[in-house]
Amino acid sequence: MKRVYNFSAGPSMLPEKVLRTAADEMLDYHGSGQSVMEMSHRSKVYDGIIKETESLLREVMNIPDNYKVLFLQGGASSQFAMVPLNLMTGSGKADFVLTGQWATKAYKEAARYGEANVVASSKDKTFSYIPKLDPSTFTKDADYFHICLNNTIYGTKWNTLPETGNVPLVADISSCILSEPIDVSRFGLLYAGAQKNMGPAGLTVVIIREDLIGHAKDFTPTMFNYQTHADNDSMFNTPPCYAIYICKLVLDWIKNDIGGLEKMKEFNEKKAKILYDFLDSSKLFKGTVVPEDRSLMNIPFVTGSEELDAKFVKEAAAHDFVNIKGHRSVGGMRASVYNAMPIEGVEKLVAFMKEFEAANL
């Protein structure tokens, strides 16, 4: 059986153990005589699956009791509207730090529903760094303060959270959730698409402090009101059943095979260091992010020549390193080394990069 090293920014690799368990249970989940794909979401069997998934997520992420976990659909992009519809209801103002495409989209969507203020941006240098913040520019009566914790396209990561006082901090954590511990209590709301570190595409997870629920704008659609889903334990309509089930298997893998998020972080730091150390010493390849803001998950790099970049991507694919082409907005290459990427995948990629460098300098 052939397995490639998938460096895609999402959907990404899943742990092989998770895939094998899902395959084993495809036709008969735990003696139920049916697949999770086909069972009723109202059945006792599925009720056990979704409850266990939430329980595991709370345990692995150490989520406080005064936070709700919601299993939704629509991707993180739907949250660009859901957050302001539910939270931008006091002063009608919110602050944004623009560190990439997704943070910018969240800002533009929120501007449709209230006063969206940009307090800092790193667009001037192609989002290659996390901007330093001046708290005096923060909106004192903002309903929330929004950041994208890890920037998938540009490969930057917040290492120090903004101090927002009583203003709830909201973060898109799609490309770094479950990669290392997060102090959930520092945030009012966290949201993430699952297709990078949690499971397949189709599931969106929202972790929201309970006091932020129940204040939606009057015209908020029923399905875009957090209250709807909180009151119905994420079962107001048919949830993304199979994606939630795979998420359960991933969480079990993190807890029991990896040993939790502290161990997951150590594993991810080791992987990232292998590639960053090579980029820092290479005569052909170079990373595009300032060292202090480098992501553990998404590592963009270039040769300085579009022709050589294209040649590298083509030859990499021939050697089973796939989806390594950079985002169309920035070009170059990007290696996304999410949780399920084994260390040997990064080691073999670096070995190939060394060969390519020797042949093309």
C-alpha cells in the first residue's frame, strides 16, 4: 500500500491509527451492525459518540466548565459572520489585528454588522511577522478583540497574546488547535475548522464562554445563533456525524498514544526545528517568516526563483512529497507539518531538499 507524505494546509494527514480504526469500524461500529455514516444522529449509539467527543475535547484541552463546546458546520469562514452577529451587540464595535488572509476576511465580514477597527497589520511585509501592539489604540468599549492565532498561508504564530482587559479575546485557531496547550480561559471564544488537526472537513468547533451566549442581533438567522446550538447540545439539526466520530478517534490518539498536548507540542517542536534548522543553513532555500514569529504548523519557504520553485514542487511530488506548493497569493513552497505528520516525513523532505540544492546551485 502506497502512502505519500501529504504537506497540505488542509485537508491534511490523519494519524494512520485513526484511519485503520475507522476502516475496521466502517461496516459495524461497536456491534451496532451499521456504519457511523448511516446511523441516526438521534440514536443512543450516536449520542454516545458525540458526548464522548465533547468529553475528550474538554479533557485534552482542559476547557473550563463555564465554556460551551459547539459542533457546527460551515467552516471557520461561517464564524466570520457568526461572531459579530452574536457578540457585536453592545457598543457595536470590535478590534482586529490583520496578520493574513483569514484575519482580513474576518475583519471585512464583521464590518458589515458594526464598527470594525484595525489596530495593527503586517500587510506591509506580506504578513511575514506578527505586529507589535500599542494598547492605547485598542477600543476601550469594544465587544471583542479578534486575532488569528496561527496564520496558515503565511506561517506566522502569536506567541504572546494581546492584553485586552475586559474585552473578550476571540481567536481563529483552525491551523493550530490541538498542536499545543492553549489557556482557554484567556479567550471569550475560540473557533476552528477541523480539517487540519482534528479530523476531516465538514466539522467546525466553537468553544465559547457561556456569558457571551444569548445576545445575538434580532435579525440573526436561527442557525447562526450560538444559543440555538448551545440549547440543543449541537443537535438542533443533523450534525456532521462522521466528522465528529473521526474527531473522537483523533482526540483518543492524542490522549492515549501521544500523551496529551504537552507531549504533542514537544513532538511538533522537534519536527519544525528539523526543517527550520535546514532553512537557516541552506544556500538555496530560505524561510519567509521572521524567526520569533514562526509557526510550528505551516512553514513557507522559497528559492528566490519562480522557475526553481516550480521545478522543486514538481520533483517533490515525484518523490511522494505532495501538496507542497505555496498558497497562490504568496507563491513559493509551504510545508504544513500538522500533528499527524511523522518526524520521518520531515526528515525525508529535508534530505530531498539537500539533494535538490546540490543539483541546482
